[in-house]
Amino acid sequence: MLGAFAAAVGIVVTVGLAAGAAAARALTPAASAVAAVFGIAIVLLAGFGFLLLLVVFVGASSLATRYRFDEKARRHVQEGRAGERGVSNVVAHIILPTAIAVATGLGGLPIGVAAVLFAAALAFAAADTLASEFGVLTGSAVSILSFRDVPPGTNGGISTVGEMFAVAGAVGIALVGFGLFGLFGSGIAEARWFVAIVGLAGFVGCQVDSVLGETLENRGYLTKGSTNFLGMLSAIALAIAALALAGAAL
């Protein structure tokens, strides 16, 4: 946990970043307030490396959402009215990373293990967001289960471009996370294990999200938020399994 001065800096920085996200219309004002609360918990209990990786994800997802936004709006596959994300989207993507930070701050999870799980959660979020935001622009998609043609943006629909961006999102977060956690001394494992576990967990979690979207969300059993939550949970579970197989002490 942070000392008094570092904690004060962390709170100020977090609130400022949340306010900036609202001003830039990346988040609604309500979502920004929620993000600030969760962000403060993350930085106070886990440290700046964790917070900054979250900021990287939010920034990348916002840029992806705004990319060719007018075209997405014409196709009615845009996020929000102007690319902003609401409370339900923020909660679905931040509650599990915050739980990891809380477990770390309370001493129930080693910092190195927490870094892997936190990064895996955000790798899923980045893979899912980039796959969706760039995949809907391809003009074609197929069902992840039947491989039949479906309209782009359909729950469970995937495309070659979308899958490529899913890989890029997951691996990108893994690489940035490794750098940030190393910079802030989070006791992470060697690079090859960190990047491999985080990248794989994020990408596979994205596929789980698509399967859940086709099988349960399309039938009304899940909402978009709950589908995202379960997809992220699957990425974290895969990272735990991979750490165990790699010999990491959990």
C-alpha cells in the first residue's frame, strides 16, 4: 500500500483522469464518477502500475471507439451517442480488476501474481473492445460456432480483422503491463511468461465472450455487461491455471 504522500498524489491523479475522461466524452459523468471510486481503490491498494495500465486500456478503447465513428453510427453499431461508455460498461470492466487490487492490498494475493491476473483481465477487455470496434467495420462476419454469415456487430460474430485486433489488444496490454509493473517494482515474473500468459488469457477470454454472446446473450439470459464480466472472469481463471502450470505459487 502507498504512503500518505503517494496516496494523496494517487487520489488527485485518479480524480483528474476520470474528470478528463468525462470531458473528452469517453465516459458519461456518472461512469466517470464510478471509475474514479474504483480507480482510487486500485491505486491505493495496488499501486501506480496497476492504475496506469487501466488508464492505457481506457485510452486505447476510447480511440478505437471513435475510429470511423460516423460510419459506425450509420450502421447503428456505435457505442453510446457519441462514443461514450456508461456506468454498466465501466462496472463490468473494472469490478474484477478492483477485486484483484483489494485482495493484493489486504495481503491475500502476492503482488507478482496480482499483476498477472490484473493484466489478464485488462487484456481481455482490450481484446474484446478492439475486436468489436474494428471488426464491425469489415462488412462481413461469421458465427463463432456455426461459421454462418451474420451481420457485423452480431453477438457471437467474428471476423478475421476482428480476431487480429483481439490478438493485438491482448498482447499490447501484456507488453505495456510488463513495462509498467517492472517500472513500479511489482515483482512480476520474467517477460516471456508474463506476456505469454496475459496475452493468451486475454485472447481466449475474448472468444469465450463471443460464445456466451451467441448462446446466452442472444437468448436474453445475459446482458452485454454480464457477458463481458464472465468473459473477463474466464481470462482471469485461465491466467490462474497457467500460473499454476508454470509453477507460480498462488
